[in-house]
Amino acid sequence: IGVPALAALICGIFWELWNWKSLAHWEYALPFVHRFPLFEMPLLGYAGYLPFGLECVVVADLCLRRQVSGGVEYDTHE
């Protein structure tokens, strides 16, 4: 559980780093939260990358299971 969450957090840091100095970039305007920014995103916002990493693992596992099982099977019995 920790490895995918940490991997997503590291990716999130790089995403925000690339966003920081680009000409077309995100700007966050969140009252009471934008106190400690890291690049453009408030520090608290990086916590959202942790469940995102877990969600990526769940979706990848679902896709792999469907691929191994031969895809979606439809019930043709009426």
C-alpha cells in the first residue's frame, strides 16, 4: 500500500515542478490552505496524490484481471 502511494506522491511533486514555471500553468486560490505552498500547490494538496496512487493500482489490477480472463463475457441466455 505504501509503495504506490509514495510513487504517486513523487510523481505529483514532479508534475507540480513542471507546472510551476510553465507559461500555461495551474494557479491555486484556496483560502486558509494556501499558506504553505510548494511550487504552486499548497502543501496540504499533495495529500491527494496518496489515494490517487492506490486508485491507479486498483484500476491496473482490474485491467490485468480482465485481460487474463479473456475480456468481458456476456450472458446470452434469455
